[in-house]
Amino acid sequence: MARECFSNIESKGQCFPPNPSFIKPNITQDPEIQDVAPRILDVLSQRLESQYMLIAEADPQDPVLRKIPPLARQARELKAFIG
């Protein structure tokens, strides 16, 4: 299941632009987004890390392992940008 998810990410490219500046300032000032988005990004980061560990244990040579750290980094950067 995780392999399929990451295969889709691989075929479609990155989920987030390399620079989170694509977010318009008026969106990041919305109180609901400021409240919910950091929690969503925390969950995303945790799930990426756990999937990395599961895949690494099953097949340390799996090429998807190179894709997960940049996605986790982008989630952390986006969380830092949002607040």
C-alpha cells in the first residue's frame, strides 16, 4: 500500500513546490488555517517517518526511500512558514 502511494508521488513529481512561498499571505493569516495546518503537517511528517522505517526494514534498497526525506523536509518547511 505505501509503495503504491509513493509510486504515485514519484510519477506525478513533488507534492509541494521546493519553496513554500507559493502560499498567499492572506491565506496564512486565516485563523482556521493557522490552527489546523500545523497539526496536519505534523501528522504528515510522522506518517512519512513511519513509512520510511517500515519500507527500510522491508527493503533497504527500495528506491522510494530517497523520495521520503525531501517530502518530510518540505512538510517541515511548510509548517515553519505557516507558523
